[in-house]
Amino acid sequence: MALSILSSTGSTGSTGSTGSTGSTGSTGSTGSTGSTGSTGSTGSTGSTGGGPLSHAGGGSSTLLSAAVMAATEGVLDVDVPTAQTYARDARDVGTRLKATNPKLRRVELFQALTQGVQVTATGRTTRAKASVKLGGSTVFTLTEPSEGADLSLQFDAIFAAFDLRADRLGEVVLQQDDIMSFLGATMQLNPISQPWTMELLATVVDATISVIAPVKGAMDLLRPVHIMPDVAPMVQTPQHSALPSGHAAESFAVAYVMGRLDGMTDADAISAKNRTLRMAARLAANRTVAGVHYPMDSVAGATLGLTMGRIFWARLTGENGAMPNTGSHGYDLDGDDLVTKDFTLASFLADFTGSGTRRFNFPKKSVKGTALNWLHGAAMAERR
């Protein structure tokens, strides 16, 4: 008998759970390293050193010195006599100076240029005073402003110069530690073709700094920003005394000597005819534009610079150098008068020259054969 099984349809089964995510595939292998780039071309060989300690063909080194010593010993004359006698160096002054280590030569020239120049200063119990003397004669005196002196005119000039800041930014920044590039541009100075002129002028700068530094130390005048912060200097403010301006002193001393080297008379060298003096005045004024100096600082600095420039020229040439006629002892600058002055070349020269000039209290003498006179001659020869 056949069986027939009748059954109802079963319910649908539940959906199975989702399978777990497959594991991340392994990282692909690192690509092969790129080929090495081609070697750069060999740089050009540097020039042989030429310092005072160099050998004839190369710079100083232990290896070269040892090799030269060994080679020299191999060719020495073994029959050199042991007895030797003293012989004085018969070289002329120029030949000797050329062979002297530049550092030692600079010191020798500096001392000759400043011989007999003395700076004296009084205490700060009342008002400081500094004097520069030459052979017992006072050629420059500076007295600081009185306590509470009115500096309104000085600050007015500083703020009025704000309009020039954008135009003179490059000059102001570079002239912080380079005045010679600007002064030298007026005469196309070149250290390659005029090395002795450059050395002479560098010695003038050194000598001027040695005079102005103790004068600054005696004055110790606060810089403009230390009194009025709104001055907002364009560059970092030096922390030594504002009065007198070292930039003005150095620039005017160099400008006077450069004018004389260019064939100018004393009168022309301290006039607007001297284009280097015009550059020196612009350079000094830029210190006020920068906000780091009062105009009176430049008046005092330029006065000292021209005075020393004349003294240095007399030392170089033997001329009986001219000096200012103001007072019986050269320039006597009073701080209470200075606070009323602005600085322009025209007004400065009018005050400096006055009604003429008188002479220093030392006689004209021959300087032939001296190191300074040789240096002067070498510099003049480069100007031709």
C-alpha cells in the first residue's frame, strides 16, 4: 500500500549572520632604490693664501713647514762660517714698512699719528668736561648740558626727520658699521689699486676713535630713546654716550684728509667744495634720522673730527696745521649752547670757520724719512 504524506510548508529560516571582515592584506614590498645621481663638477681651486705667515707658494701648515725644512736641509751649504758680525738694516722706511706685519705696521702708524695727543676729563660732581690737548695746547673742549637742560629742539629735529626714514633705510642700516664705502665712493677708492690710501684712512679712523672714546666716557649722555621711547629708533641703539657722535667725528676726520689728498687747500677741504665732506654730513645726519643721535651730537663730533683731521694732516706732511679761531684755546663747546643747535653742513661750517683760522702752537718741521710721511707719499702716488 502506497503512503502519501501531506505536510504544510515550513517557515523561512532566519538570515545567517554576516561573515567577519577578512584580514588586511600584507604590505607590498619596498620599491627598489633609485640610481645615484651623477657626481657634481669639481670646484675651482682656491687662491693661495697670502697672509704674513704664509710660505711663498702656500698657506702655513705643519705638513708644508716640515717638507720645506727637509728640502732646505738637503741643499744647505755645510761650509757656512760660524762667526757672524752685526749689520744694521739698511732698508729705507718704505721698504721696511712694506715688509712689516700689517698689524704691527698699523700700530706703529697709529702711535705716530696720535703722539702727544692727550684727553683729560673732569669728574661728574657738577658738569662733566673733556678736553683734547696737543703738546700742552688745548684744541677742543666739550662741556655736558646742565641738569634739566631743555632738549625740546633736539627732539623736534628727531621727529621732523621721520619723513626721511623710508628713503634712507638702506643707508642707515649699512652705515652702522661701514662708513668707508660711502666716503670712498666720492673718490672711487679701491683697495686693490689704492692699498696705502686705504691704510692711511683706516689709521685716521683708529686715531679718531682713540680720542673720541674717552670724551664719550666723560659725557655719558643718555640716548634719545632712553628719554623718550616714542623716538622708536630704526636700528639698535648703542649703549654708550650719545655726545659726541663717533660717526660724525670719524667721517669728518676722514673727509678732511681725503680732501687734502685730492689736492685741496685747507680752506677748500673744510668747505662744501669738498664732496667727501658733504657725504660725511649726510652720514652724520642719518644718525638723527635713525633716532640714535641728537643733532647736537653731530655738531660736537664733526667739530672734533675736523680738528683731529687737521692735526693728522700736519703729522703726515709737516705742515703747521690750522686750528679754529674760537677762543684762545681752540674750540670750546658748551652743552647748554649745543642744545639749541640743529645740524646742517652750512650752519656747521659757518660756526666752525668763523672769521678765519689760526695756527697750532707747534712749529712747522720736516717729517722727511718718517713712517707717516712715507705713507702720505705712497697715498698721494696712488691718486695720480
